[in-house]
Amino acid sequence: MAMNMREKIARAICGRDVSRRIAADWTSQLLQDVDRLVGELIDREWCNYLDDADAALSALETPTPDMVEAGQAVDGTITAEDVWSAMIRKAKEG
């Protein structure tokens, strides 16, 4: 099953956090062991970052005026704001 956007964001934030924690003590591991360990920790801990993912998605839900202008349909039949908000709401559903 494909990863949903909420999980992708949670895993990315978790990966950054895990990498920072391990980097502080990386000298005690071989480099390939560090990569394996990071992957294992992300698989185990990513769900602890869903609140962070939700916060990121909430911040993205309303596009800026510049974003709306950049994504506006050429013929004006649909607004970029409506499409963007619908996409983010769907991502938040998981």
C-alpha cells in the first residue's frame, strides 16, 4: 500500500529527528550500521510524529495569495485555492 501524505510528512520529520540523535554519537557505529539503524528507528517511531505532520498540513491548508495566483486556472473555471485546500484536506484524512 502506498504511503499517504500524512505518513510521508511524519516519516520525514521523524527521520530528521532520528538522524540528529544518532549523529551526536555516530562515531560508535560503522556508517552502514547508522543508515540501517536510522531506517529501523523511523519504521518504529514515525507514528509519534503524526501531530507534527498534522500541524504542517494545517499550516499548508490555506495557500498564500501568491500561491493562488501562480496556480490559477487559465480560463478561470476553477480556483487554485479550492483545489489546493481540497488536496490538503484529503492529505489530512490520511
